[in-house]
Amino acid sequence: MNNDNKYSSHNHHDYDDMDKLKHEHGITDEHGYHKDQHQVHHAGHDHCGHSGHDHSGHSGHNHSGHSGHDHSGHDHHHHGNFKELFLKSLPLGFIIMLLSPIHGFKLPFQFTFPYYDIVVAILSTILIIYGGRPFYQGAVDEFKQKKPGMMALVSLGLSVSYLYSIYAVIITYVTGEHVMDFFFEFASLLLIMLLGHWIEMKAIGEAGDAQAELAKLVPKDAHVVLKDDSIETRPVADLKVGDLIRVQAGENVPADGIIERGESRVNEALLTGESKAVKKGPGDEVIGGSTNGEGVLYIKVLETGDRSFISQVQTLISQAQSQPSRAENIAQKVAGWLFYIAVIVALIAFVVWMIIGDIPTAVIFTITTLVIACPHALGLAIPLVTARSTSLGASRGLLVKDRQALEIAQDADVMILDKTGTLTTGEFKVLDVKLLNDKYTKDEIIALLAGIEGGSSHPIAQSIISFAEQQNIRPASFDSIDVISGAGVEGKAGGHRYQLISQKAYGRNLDMDTPKGATLSVLVENDDAIGAVALGDELKPTSKELIKALKKNNIQPIMATGDNEKAAQGAAEDLGIEYRSNQSPQDKYELVKTLKDEGKKVIMVGDGVNDAPSLALADVGIAIGAGTQVALDSADVILTQSDPGDIESFIELAHKTTRKMKQNLFWGAGYNFIAIPLAAGILAPIGITLSPALGAILMSVSTVIVAINAMLLRLDPKNNG
């Protein structure tokens, strides 16, 4: 039997809402809006080739989480690779600590030799120039913004301990009087701070470039049809409105346009969220970046460059990612307070001890105060929790790119969820087969269904054939198969004529319950319905559990999908949640924006290009791992196993991580708030002082407590039932 060629117009499933282009999204209006709103944004870069796109705005979004502190103070990308800095600084720092007593107290592993202090001074000079560079650059940035914080505090401690130690070496050789140095404290502080930043960088990872990934959806070249019907290959950037382009089967559409000739199924799922390939013919619009199915299309170009659908999405992403940083880091604030406290207390100590003592005493108390103020434990408080949290998340299929997402998520009010590929499998499956005539068994009906669909590459036909295979049912052998235009398919088998047609084409109501959101095809023998098959996109097994968990945590779930009303309603009713259907990228973006303007904390979950702008704009963006690269790059959190049930683990991780961070900040900063007044000599009149040696020991204890507390972060066992 040779029936394959008869399926070029196999469209019997394209009835009711399935063949209606409810996802064209009002592109013209949307484009017009953006053209007006973002002329300035686009002025410097032509989107035609997508290569010149300005990415400067990206640092305002995903990069905010790349540090335990506010990026305005120290941009890691600018200030060097902390792994390299730490590993190269480690040998120098180790030698310095081997040779340097802690304020006169020699540890068992330390040793000295003649002129060791000159060697230490030279090594410390090299170390501060190389390893200290990012901290000083960060401090300069902080002072420029009049917001001294962690970098300023670290730089202060490094500078004071280094300069005083150099002074101590010079005085020792000039006067012969031995003056205690702070080389050990200097080296340990520098190494610990570099290690803390490296841990943090490793835990967070780098954010991707969403715009670059979007550009990949659009081919570099287009096949332009000339007046003599010859084909010219032309860069997409050179396309003009009105050009006629040819798109072969399997190729991506190079630009927005309208079909002049040809019919095909166009897959727009990654762009619009529509869950299946859509049949398109002359007069239908197509979006640049969508994938042409089986036919050859001749498309007249309607939009290029900045006005194209993908460029609009790029604009939205850029606009969202360049929003101001969402939350100033607590550790940065604490460090800022410590900076001012340390400087003020040190000055007071100097004046007071100069009055009641002498200058050398005043200097030693001042220096001790400034050195002890350095935030060893505070510098590790957040990175260690981040590293542990990231590791735990990964074991649950969570890749947390932006640490702040964890802090924000615990206060979330609303979660917007995409449907196709997020809450559902994104694959059409046979949901139910009904027997409508006692003359046949259910297995016989399934065999007939698979047989009449034989040879078709149509995705829905394939799902019926796969279903029969899973049931170990051999398809019935048909003598002939023909297409019924606009209705279905018919064929002869065993002397009987069968039709598989839409419910609409059948024209009569069937006494049966159709699964919500499903599409029904009726198997007919001599005008009598003998069976029916319901096809649809299935909910993922964990979707319902997720909705329960969200409601338990007082987070309102809203489903926003590019899919049609019928499919959206079916899924939403199954889950018992609010929904929006036929949502364009602009619609989803506006929904997020509206909710944020109402003062709500919004989490967005999605997987397609159409989700990328709203993922970037939302307070927390969660991307399904099996989705598109552009969505992954726009998100703060990635579900690597594409399991919506893992969002429940993320919410739990958010609560527990934030709690650990607060505890560590208490231990880390608490030490400093107690140690600074003691170092200044506030209790010296009653014989209680804090020497740098004792300060260093207490600092180590504080650091150990912080580290142990971070390691105690745990998640409850995952509920797979």
C-alpha cells in the first residue's frame, strides 16, 4: 500500500480551535508600542543581524546574585577571577603566615631566620599588589557611590595591617627596638576573603546572554525569490519589507511575514507557547524563528530588524534585565555599618589613649581596632551558605543562578506558570479511547484507529500509533486510505468503509465525557459511531502537588499560556487555578508588570522564548530545564529535571537558606560588634584587653561556627508520592 503521499493535506485534526490562529498576538500593535516606547533603546543597535545588540543592561539582573554583596561595589567580571587570584596568592600567604608570629605569640608551625621580617615585608608587598587589587578597586567604586561596605572594610583592614607592619619592620632596624607587626593577620585576612569570593562565584555561576540565544533562532541567511523565480541567498540583515523568501521543510523562518504560496505545519511552540505545530497556508502570518514542518513556504516579509517579533522579545528581556538591582545585600549593609563603627571607634581610642597613655599605646590600640574589625567570618557567612544551598538544590534538580532569588522567594505572593511544557508534558497523547458499539472490542477499535492512521507522519496520528504499540495491539490492515478535506480521513478494511473524523464533522453529540482540554476524533462505520479517541496534552504527575504546596505557602498560582482557550481552561480546571489564555510575550510581560506594580512579589515559571521577558522581569524567574536556552538564560533558577514538583523543593530551600544566612550574619557580625570595643580598650581600666593574637583566635572560632552552621542546612526528604 502506498498511502504516504496522500497525507500532504492530512488535516482532519484541525477543527474547532485547533486550526484557528489565536496566537498571532496582535503583533502590529505590539510592535508599534515598542517602537514608540523604546526608540532610544534601539537607536544604537540594529536588530537585523542581532549581532550588534547592546548587552550593557544585562548586569542589572542576573548578575546581581554573583556576589554576596552589592555589585555596584565590586563587579566580579571587572575585578578578576577570584579562583586564579586565590590559588596564586595562596603560596605567598602561606609563607608569610609561616614566618610571622601573631603579635609576638609564635605558633608551633612557625619559624624564623635572620632578616626573615624583610623577606615577609617583600612578600606582603607583592601579595597586596596582586591579591588585594579587586578589593581596592571595589572600595574605590563604593566610595564613588558614597556607600562604603564590604570592600571598603576589607581594604581598610588590609591597608592598616600592611602599612603598620612595614612601619614596624623599618622602626626595628632604625632604632633597634622590636615593634610587633600584623603580617599574619594581613595574610590570613586576604586569603580568607579571596577564598570567600571564589566559593561564592563557583556556587552562583555565570548568567548567560539571553539575546544571543534568541538571535540563534533566526537563520543568518535567507533564500530570496527574485522576479525571474531564481533564488538568491542573502543575509537576513539585508532583507527588506516586501521581499519574497522561500523556506524549505525543516528550516527556521528568517523574518516575520505572510505566506504567499505553499502549505505546511509551522512549529511556534518555542516562541508563542502554542502546544502543537499549526497548519498554515496562503494569507497566514508566520513569526521569524519558528520552524517550518513538512512543506515549502513562500513568505512575503512584513517586519525586519527592530520591528520583528524576536527583536521585540529581545527588547523586553533587555528592559527587564536592566531594571535596578532588586535587593541590597544585608551583608553589604552590615559591612558598611562596621566600616563607620571601626573608623569612629579607632579615632576615639586613639584620642583617649593618647590622653591617658602615650602615643605608642594609642597607636597599638587604634591599629588593633581596625585590624580586628575586618570581617573574616562575615565575608564567609553568605558564600558558605550559598555553596551549601546550591549543592542541596542541585541534588533536587535545582540550579540557582541568582542567590537573591532564594531570599525573595520566601516572601512571594504570586506564581505565574506557563502551561505547555511546564505544567504539561508538551506532547500530545491519547488520553482516552471510548467504545461506542458492542459489536467491537476496545482492542479492535484501537487496531482500527492505528490502521487508518498508518503511514501518516502527523504528530497526532503518530500518538495514536504509539498508543497502539504500547498496548501491544497490531494496527488493522487497510486496503486504501484517503483524506477527507477539512474533516478527517477514510479507508477500506475487510470490506468495510471507516472514517476517522472530527466531532464537528460527525455533526452529532456523543454520550460520553471528554477529558478537559482534549480534542475528540470519532471513528465511524457506515454513519454509525463505533468508537472515539480523545487526544490532548497531559498534566505532569507532580503539577497537582505543586499547586497544593503553593496554596499551603500562601502563594497564588496563575496559569498564563499562549495556548488556546479550550486547552487552557481544561488544564486550569483540572488544577483548580486561575488562568489566562492566548497570551503573547507582551501579555505575559504586562501581567508580571501589573502584579509587581501592585506591590506583589512575583515568581514566573516558563520554558519558551515567549516566557523569557517575563522570566527576566519577575522578582524570581524559574525556567524548565528542557525548555529553550533563551528562557534558561533569562531565569534566576533552572529546574534541570523539568519537574514542576521541584518548585516545592525550591520554596523550602528558599525559607531554610534565608534562615541560615541570617544566623550566619548574626555570628559573623556579632563577633565584630563585640570585638571592636574590646580591641579599642574599653575594658582596659579593669584589666580586660583584646590583643590581636586573641582576636585572631576568636575570629577563627567565629569562622568555624559560621562554617558548621552552613553545613547543617538540610532539606526534608522528597515526597515522590
